[in-house]
Amino acid sequence: MPEEQIDLGNLYRMLRSMEDEGIVRSEWTENTPGRAKRTYELTTLGQNLLDAWVRSLRSTNTTIARFLREYGGDTKGTT
């Protein structure tokens, strides 16, 4: 897996947006070493959205697998 830098500013903007939409909630945690940290967790809505996304990905995976079984095995006539 390639080494990629995460844009932390963008990550936290996305988390705040998700919090505004009720997908995640956050709280400050001060009982960890070092500075206080904001921790995030999924809300019930967030869990429901994640579950729906997983169902959609599984359906897409099934469709692609079916396509590959039907059309991906025959390489005759291809260049």
C-alpha cells in the first residue's frame, strides 16, 4: 500500500461536517497522556448509514463477480 499523507485539516473538517449532520458525535478526552484529544464515535444514524453502505458495496461486489464469471473467463479473440 503506498505511503500517503493525510490532510488532517480536511479530515477534521469532514468529521465536523459529519457531526453537524448527526452521523458522529465527539467529546474531549483529557485522561490520555499529553494534550486533551477530541474523540469521535458513530451515532445510531451513522451506524445505520454505514450498514446501508456495506449492503450496497456487497451488492455491487456480487454484480461484478457475476459479470466476471460470465464474461471474464473467455479470453479468446482478445488482444
